[in-house]
Amino acid sequence: MIKGPTGCGKTRFVEAMAAKAERPLVTVACHDDTTATDLLGRHLVEGGDTVWQDGPLTRAIRQGAILYLDEIVEAREDVVVVLHSLADHRRQIYLDRLNETLTAPAEFMLVISFNPGYQRGFKELKPSTRQRFVGLSFQYPEPAVEAEIVAQESGIDLAMAKRLVAFAGKVRNLQEFGLSATASTRLLAHAGRLMHTGMPPRTACHVGVIEPLTDDDDIRSALQDTANLIL
Ligand SMILES: Nc1ncnc2c1ncn2[C@@H]1O[C@H](COP(=O)(O)OP(=O)(O)O)[C@@H](O)[C@H]1O
Ligand SMILES: [Mg+2]
């Protein structure tokens, strides 16, 4: 169970771990219409016949892959029910349409992620679900590391990447703006890529970081003033 703000590297981490472990990775981006059927599979009509098609969860179990359920809290309640038998000692799912019980092989791994700060009202992961996982909390990397990441991801030089990270540090400290999200590593990499194509740094910061963060005129101009001092 990986927790952390958007754009801090959760998905990238899982991709890197899968590559390192040389395991196939099956990723599902969950949303509020994601149902158990979407994950398990369904019968499809194919020219007069009905054929069963495995969903990503079933496929991942059969392959012994790493299954990554991104933004798990968004998914429908029935998804969580399926996960319960899978994520405890049983390691099983029941496919009622096929009347088949599938047991996960030892290589199968389940990773879930979510953003704990995100306002989602009543949507929260239940204790009975959370307690089936081991947990890791992610934050934005420390400045020196983040600058290296931004330079690497975007192709800009380290000195400019450090300035972008310094700008992000200021934005992250501006709690009083009540921004629902803040300048993530993802946004810094975006701005860096724009600079790498030749866009002036202040403009890149404006369209790559500030506009994606807020629609409020006053906050936008305050953030731009901050950017102009650093870049
Ligand atoms: N810690 C990190 N290491 C490497 N790249 C990162 C990191 N954090 C963010 N990025 C960059 O930002 C992009 C989005 O990161 P991602 O892993 O999708 O974030 P999350 O899943 O936490 O929302 C990545 O494609 C990468 O370019
Ligand atoms: Mg992600």
C-alpha cells in the first residue's frame, strides 16, 4: 500500500521495482466506475458465440505478475470485497461466472496506491482492507535528489533544475493559499521539458506549474511573482 501526493513518483516506483524484479506488471487506473467485473473478466459475444475474457486481475494472477491498482479508493465497493480473499492467507479469487476458484501463485504481488490528502468525502479505504497490506508513505524527494530527478526527466541542466526545485519549495510552504494540490515532481518535470524545448523559464513555470495548480487570479500572480524571483 503506497500513500503519497499526486506526482511524487508512486507509479514510477512500482514500474521501477517491476523492472528490477523482472516481473510483468499489470496496471489498472481505478475510477468511480471500476467494478469487480472490470477486474475479474466477463463473457463477450463474438460472432454468435460467447467467449470469456479475463480481466486484468485474473490475467495478473494467471501470469504471476505484479498487479498495481492505482487510486484504489476511487473503485466501487465490490472491488474491495474481491481483494479481501486475495490479500489474506487464502490468496484466492472466485470467478462466479465460470464457477472457478483461482489461487495466486507465489510470484503474484498486489500493490495499491492512493493520495491520502485528496478530498474525497466519504470515500476511504476500510480498516479491514488497509490491514491486509504493508504500508509505505511517500513524499516529494529531498531537494538535491529531486533536482537530479527533474534534470534527468527533462534534459535541463542541474543548475536550472535546482532553481525549479527551489521554486517548488516556496510553493509547498505557501499553505495559506489553500491549494488542493501543490507543485509536484511531475509538474517540475513538465516545466523542465518545456524549458528543454527552448521555452523561457518563467513562461514554462507559468504554463507548466502555475496554471495546472490553480484558477484563482490572485494566487496565480503571487506564484508567478515567486517564480520570477527565482528563475
Ligand atoms: N520520485 C520520482 N522519481 C522519478 N521520476 C519522478 C518521481 N516523481 C515524479 N516523477 C516524474 O513525474 C512523473 C509522474 O510521476 P508518477 O510516478 O506518475 O506519480 P504518482 O503516481 O505519484 O502520481 C513521472 O513520469 C516522472 O517523470
Ligand atoms: Mg500514479
